[in-house]
Amino acid sequence: MSARTMTVQVTEVENLTPDVFGVTLEGRAEVMSHAPGQYLELALDESTWVPFSIASATRGDGRLELHVQHWPERSNSAQLRELLREANQLTVRLPGGDCVLDHASSRPLLLIAAGTGFAQMKAIVEAALEQNPDRRIDLWWAAYEHRELYLEPLASRWARTCPGFTFHAVTEQPLNEPLAAGDRLYHHRGRIDEVLEQADLAPSECDVYLSGSPGMVYATLDVLKGKDIDADRVFSDVFSYAPRD
């Protein structure tokens, strides 16, 4: 699916936390289609394009969702925030990326994300559950502190309502309030790679998707290699834009 450049409408901007906001874009349905896990690039100006994971599976209505992290110290982040709040239309290019859900596979999914890397996993989960509501899916979502798990209620609802879904919240700081109660809801304290090192995992049985910074992805990958990961069934955009020697 080749990338297309188009003008889209900004239909909603929602504060998910003080530092993360959700953005809904709308365009013609036939040109907004994408595979779950892909990203788009948004034009800040004529020469600057910023990539964002698409946080929703294709719905057929021309609408898609982004989760945008605001970094006050970065000038282009402030520029982007103002653009999203003030512009009714944006120029975007999509789709991009090869880290997508393999619809031909029925293997369990092991999804590991940090921060707004959850956006990519959200699209994958939506598509996987649409295809098979009983599929085994383990989502590990890591953040420094609890409030950064900005859509924790959604992940908890998946765990409560989908029999094959388990949600692992991972924070380096203590929780400021308990997680929602449920048999498939867990909290772990520590850095994601260190937590996974101690976890009882069988990654060789799974399709593994990783989303986060290159440092986080490769530290996690090293842990999973020690647990006999199937290298042919692990996927991340980091492998393309920040390959490790």
C-alpha cells in the first residue's frame, strides 16, 4: 500500500493527560485506509514531517486517531500543539511502516509498549479482537509513573471483557491508586526490561510487537532473546529507523 499525501480535517483534540492529547482526523474513507500498526506523517511546514502511530484500526468511516506526546522543551512539539489546536485542516502522508498485524497468523500476541507506544498497540488490539475476540493477547504497557498510562481504563476493560486478553501495567514509581480489579489485570514495579526478565514468558510461541524508544526496544529484545524468542516473529518500527549494528 503506497503512501498518499492528502488534506484531512481535525475533528477533535482531547487532553488525555496534561502531556498527552488525543487527536481525531477525518478524510475520505478510501484514502484513510491503513494496516493496524502503521503510522502517518504530519506536515509541520513545507520541509518538516513528524511521524505518529495511528491509534485506531481502519473503521471504514475515514476517521483515525493519534496520541500525541507534548514535550514543552522541544520547539517543534510546541509548534505541533498549536497547529493541532488552531488548524481545521492538516496535511498528512499515509500509510507508512511494516510493523503491522499479520492477519494470517493465529499465534498468541505479546505486545510490549512504553508511553505513547501504546497507540500502535491499540490499533493492533482492535483489529485482532475484531478478527477473533478470543485470541490470546498479553499487553505490557510501561511508563515512569501511573498517570502516564493515559488509557488505562480502556486496557482494563479489554482484560475484563475479552477472555484471552491480559493487561500488565508496568511503572517505575508506585501506583497512586489501585488498578481496576480483575483476574487478568496486573501491576509490576520497575523498568520494563527488568520486569520482563523476571516474568514467566514463552515468547517463542507468540507474535511479538515492540513499540517505544530504540533503547527500550533493544533492551526488551535482549531479555526476550534469553527466553528463546522466535526472531522471525518479532516486529518493531525501531528495526527500520534505528537498526542496531
